[in-house]
Amino acid sequence: MDPSAQAQMVERIIQQVIARLVPALDPNAVPVGISNRHVHLSQADLETLFGRSDMPVLRPVRQPGEFAADLKVDLYGPKASFKGVRVMGPCRPRSQAELSKTDCRALGLSAPIVQSGHLDQAAPIEIAGPKGRIKLERAALVAARHIHMGPSHAQAWGLHDQDTVKVRFGGVRGGAMDNFIIRVKEAWVPEIHLDVDEANALDLSSGDFGSLLLD
């Protein structure tokens, strides 16, 4: 085995051990998932942009039934554009672009910090694919901090959908963050979602852990 592959295998084993050990030591520990800029598409917009009705899976993500699609689009704002932005699946009722605050400033957008799918005040953005281009009047947003979990997890922590909690993160740049919205769905598993700006501020990577600060 070449040294690079061996190092990757060792890293995977270490992460698997940590994933089992941390929750045993801290019952309020929840793994972190970091979201880079990405797009969710409606079925109609998928067909316009790609000329196809199916969404090929590149890799699954932590939440059951959700995945990174083997599709990319380009995003256009008033000041700049981003090429090769990942599409996430499956399709949703309405298309949206989830961005960081840094992304919004670069594109020249004034996008609100709201929950995914809350598009009434979302900013306009243009999306281009290999087969077409669409201009959406309300689609760009900065996702509010949130934590996914299933009903059994919420019950165990004494939490309900739309509650807000504080989370503490360890490490050299660790600290506590407020206003994580609890989002509960039957199939979901516990996962803290942060965007790249938030993760970089605390030097976090996907697979790290945060601890819920519960009263």
C-alpha cells in the first residue's frame, strides 16, 4: 500500500474511533457537518438546466435519502459569478442557492439569514447549467444555524422542532455559538450544520463535535 493510501486509511480509522468515543464521554455531543455553497433544484428547473429528469447520485450525505448529485451549476450575481457549484438532491418544491455571507458579498447579493426553504425574502440570483439558464427572483439565502435530529433524539434531549439552543465547540479556536434552530424529522439523525464562514471561525471540520448546552 502506498504511503498516501495508508495515511488515508489510518485517518478513517481514527475518525471512526472518535465517532464512537466522543458521544460515550459526552451525552450531548453532536457531529458537525460543514456545508459549502450549494444549490437545491426543483424538478422543472432541473429539466431546464440539464435537459434531464433524473438526478444522478455522486455520494450520499449523513441525512438519510439526501445526497450530493453528480451535477454542477454556475451562479451569477450583480458583481461576480461562481462556477461549478454542487447540486444537492433530491429535488425540492422550489429551487434555492445556499451561500455564506462571504459568498454573498462576493456576488453582490443581500441575502437574508433564514431557514432553508424560507424564500419569501430571499435574494434574486441567476443559475446556469449546460442546457439552460434561469433567473430566480427569490432563491439566494444564508442558512440559519441549525441542528438536524429525529423525534427520539429530540425527546431524549427535551427539545422540540424550532427550539433554539447554544452549542460549545472545543479546540484551539473553540467557543460557544448561539441560536441553533432544532429541526426535527422522522428519518433524520443528529447533525450540526455550519457554513464555511462559521466553521473557519472556529477551525472546525466535518466530523468534529459540538456539545449542546442545555438548561
